[in-house]
Amino acid sequence: MARTGKTTSASSAELRRTLLAWYRTHARDLPWRRTSDPYAIWVSEVMLQQTQVATVIPYFERWMRRFPTVTALARSRTDDVLHAWQGLGYYSRARGLLEGARMVERELGGRIPGDVATLRRLPGVGPYTAGAIASIAHGTRAAIVDGNVERVLCRLDGARGDPRKQPLKAELWRRAEALVPARGASTFNQALMELGAMVCTPKAPGCERCPWQGPCVARASSRQAELPEVAQRARPSALHTVAALVERRGHWLVKQVPAGALRWAGLWSFPHAEIAAREAPARALGRALGTPVTQVEHLRTLQHSITRFRITLDVYRCSPRARPDGRYVTPTQLQALAMPAAHRRIADDLTSVGRAPVPARAKTRSRP
DNA sequence: TACACGTGGAT
DNA sequence: TATCCAAGTGT
């Protein structure tokens, strides 16, 4: 590994020893650390992909109650699985977990594999997750490199370059592999991530509390803030959308996002469409419904953002001229559907009050 | 490789 | 308020 600092590098044995000593007294008590059930570890690792620990905890606990075993999950329906995932985002993770559970039941005798190569066959299990399940659930000597490990190792070694790209990416994996002990890979890997999460944080790292402050090249050269050299992400672009609230005899109109859709596949939402800069809302609403609307009343505006869009969502109560696309459901049924977060907010509004929310302002013009 | 995927917490 | 970004993976 390229080192630019003059600090003498510590041996792997010394790094392990000091890290594990630190971890013994600083490990957080997390739900998935109270079990060695490979299924639970698998669920937690998938939930934790790009998602903060605090967000995951309640989802994990609910999930384990609802789908306690891989067998239980394998026998569940996509709708229920997505509902349990509702609000967590990256919904392909939930579908992958379900597919993977069925694969485990069908092809792997109901047992979650302990080796990286077999784990990689499961949908949604990439290099990180395979290493995590292998090591944490089975004690297999497997390396992991996640965002935490990446940051810790880049700083430790003073590594230049983008850790998400070659060649540094491969170098970090080799470094992690050299560091994992033959025995105790589970604890070691968790300790390494914990260090990144609790001490070697992206901003304002707690170097004075760090067990690796001695050998750390970044600290020695005061470059903690510059490392790792992650590429800055693209600015999210603005997007304006409208959603149609259509009520008929106490039922609300919803649509299911097609299974093959890129986003929100299989989830339910209120009919919605993108609206152009100077386009009349009624026109966009007509597009969302598949039929022109005769009356339009603005109810509220929501802001949300997804991956690369910052979305303004204007919600309108409206009346379609003809039979619109979609399905009418009762408020109770609405509760049971898996919806994207923004639409879930609208639905909860509807069901908690028992009626449509109060209009934000006076009625907007109606456009036949 | 470069994007695309969701959401909410933290600063 | 704006931006960053969190136990990544799939295409």
C-alpha cells in the first residue's frame, strides 16, 4: 500500500491487538450482535446497506418478529415483505432477500452458506455482504470493506486516490484480507467497522480516542479531513410532480408500480406524474390518471428526495372524467399496502383523519 | 465504469 | 437550508 507519511507502520498483529482491546470496551449493543443466527445476520447486513444503524434497528426487530426464520420468509408473499420494508428505501433489497430465502430453501437445504462464493449467488449479496455474513455469522476468515473500513484504512495508510475506484479499491481489499485474523474474523470485522462508525468518522474524527492513532498516517500528517479522497457526488436535480387523490364512496384510487419498474417496483402509490415547468396541473393529473380531470383542488405540497432528485410533490384532489387506471381501496386496505415514503405520508393523512386533509389554500381553478 | 436505486439523520 | 452520506449492489 502506498504510504506518503514517514510513520513506521505497525504490524498486523499489533493492529489487531489494539483494535480488539478497544472494541471490547466500546462495542455498541446492537440487536444483531445478540445473535449468531446466520439468517438474522443476513437480514441485518442487507438492511444496513447504505442505511444508518439507528434507522435499521426498529425495522430489524419488526422483521425478525414477522419473518423469524429463512423458512418463514421464503413462504411469505412479496406484498408482505415490501410492506415490512416500507420506508427503508432501496426496495430491491427486500425483493432480493425474499428471492434469496427461497433459493436457500430450494437449493441450499435451508442453510445459509458460510463461504463467500456461495453467498455471492444470493441476490443483493455483493462482496461486502458476502464477507460480512461469512465472517460474522459463520466465523469464516473473510475480509470486508464497507464505507467505514474504507475510511479507516485510507487514513491509516494515508492512501491517495478514490477508494471506490481501481486501483485503490483492490488495494483496500488486499489490506483488509491481510488484516483479518484466521480465528475471530467476526469480532475483528465488526471492530473495524465500529471504529469507522464511532471514532474514525467522516467529519471530526475522534483521533484522541483512537486505538490506531499511533500508526495512523493521516493523523501524523494532519490529513484526516482530506482522506479518503471520495469523488463528490452529482448534485440532485429538481423535479416537480403531482399526485392525484381520487375518492369514490369512501375508497381511494391507487396504482401498483409495475414489477419491472426501476423505482418502487411492486409498491403502491397514488397516481402521479411529472409536471413540466409551465404545465397546468390538470394536464399532468390527467396523464397520471389516464383520463382527463374535471375538477382540481390543491391539497398540499410535499418535499422529498430520492437518490438524485429533489422532488416537489403537489397533491390534488380531483375528479376523473372517465374510469381512471388503478384500483379503489378502503382506508383500511390503504394501511396494508406498501407505499413509498412520500405517498405513505399522504395515505396516513387520509386514514388518520378519516378524510382528505384540509386544503392548503383556496381552491385552484378547475380545468375541464 | 458510471449510474441508478430511497430515505432520513446529522451538521 | 443545503449538503453530505449511511454496514452496497446490479446493470
